[in-house]
Amino acid sequence: MGNLTDKRVLITGVGLKPVRFVFKDITTGRPSHTAIVVDAKEFKANIGAATALECAKAGAIVHLVARTEKNLTIVKQWIESIVADAKVEFTATDLGDRQSLKRLVESIPRNHPLYWVQSVGLGAGTIKLKDDNPYLPIDEIPEGLVDAELSVLKNTITLLQSLLPRFRQQEETRVCIISSMSAVRSFASGSIHNAAKGAISRFANAAMIELDHEKIFVTDIRPGGVDTGMYDSEVVQKTVQRISKDFNYPDIHYIPPSAVGQAIVNALSSDAHITSINMVGKGQWPHEGS
């Protein structure tokens, strides 16, 4: 595990969902979600929450960002219950509000170098989907889903613009932008999801090239399906199972969010500039292109 002592990591898109279905690792048989247990209630951590835990384990000060203060409080308590002397800050804000982003950036102390993990997705509450299913045939895609998917790209660009003046004053900056294997691995019923993730991935790659000479090192993190609660509904499971059969897999298995967080810690702390990371769950179709 890398060392992030004396670094502050801004993590956007921190969240959790109730446990409605338990998927299991095909090797160990253990649940594949990262469990958040607070006051005897169990939730599934999303990538942002699990990354915050892994960064705190590596010694970082973590600054959590999401819309809902209640969820941020739960995640903070969870991290502090696991990591002795964890340093956890949070800000509840809407990433779609440029003025809120400006206030967020101005509020973050400057006593440590600031790194950034952008892990915002549809699970952040940008849209309410029927059966929580974003995987739809082209003729069933609602306009709201198009707007929600593309808003993630817009918010990523806007927040990076807000952070760049500070990043340019630092000796070195690390940024991880989480896109998806869907950026390079197309599938039926995934047209808007594939397109939006592809756009974020291409933006991350272009930013990587543009900012590298300023010692701002960007990594494109491309996880496949992650057990965050997004796949718990029966409709989503049946939809993904149909997709899996297109790749000659009888079913799909998911990455624990903690595994994504561990990969991000390595990217943030490595002596190398890790440009991209592709990762899938054990037993999940490992295609890196359509």
C-alpha cells in the first residue's frame, strides 16, 4: 500500500446504498461489496467512500464531497471507526453549481498538497431511474438520462478548472478521474452509458497530456462493474446477465469498491506516473475493447 502521509485528498462523489442483494466473490465466497456498518445498519460503500477509507489507511487527510450531509457523516464515522487517528473532513455541495465549487476550493486548507479523486457517477443522485436501470435500448433512453450522464463530464471539467490555479502552485499534483471500462468496452443497451464514459476517459487522457508538463499527473481509472448497490435490483441483474451472455459469460461478478480504492492509492503514491488502470472483477468479462 502506498504512503499518502501529509497529503490531502479531495474525493468527490462519496456515497452509499442500502444492501438489497449480496453478490459473492467467485474464489472466496465472501460478499463482494465493501460494507459500511454504522449503528448496526449495513450499507454498500460506493467507489468514493471506499477510496476515502483506503486513502485514510495510507495516511492521507481525506476531504469528502457529496450532496447529502447525512451520508457524508455516516462515511466519516465509518472511516474513523476503522482507522485510528483518521483525519476526515467533508463538504456537502452540488458539483453542478459553479459558485459552490468556487467556495469549496477556497475553503480547503493549504497546509498540505492537495490531490483529487473524481468518482462522480449516476449513483450520486443526478437522476431517478425506473428500477435503477441505466442500461436501456436506444429507443427507450429518456432525455433526462442523457443530460445526467453528460453532466458528469461537465462537472468534472468545471471542478478541474476551479482546482487548476491551486494545483499549479504545488510542487506536484496527482489526479485520478474515474471513468469506466464502459469507455472502451461497448455493449448492447449501453449506448449512452458507453458514450458518456468514453467522453470522460478521453477528457482524462487529453488533460493528462496537456497538464503533464506542469507536474499535474492525471490517471484514468477504468473499473468494470463495481458492487456499489447499483446492480442490486432484479431488473438490472437480468439486464446485465443478458449483456454478459453477449460475451459468452453466463453471469457477471463485481469488483469490491475497496479494490478500486487500493488501485487509486497506488496511482496517487507511485514514483511513476500511472496513466491508466483497467480492472474487472474476478469472473467478469475481461474484454478491453468491443
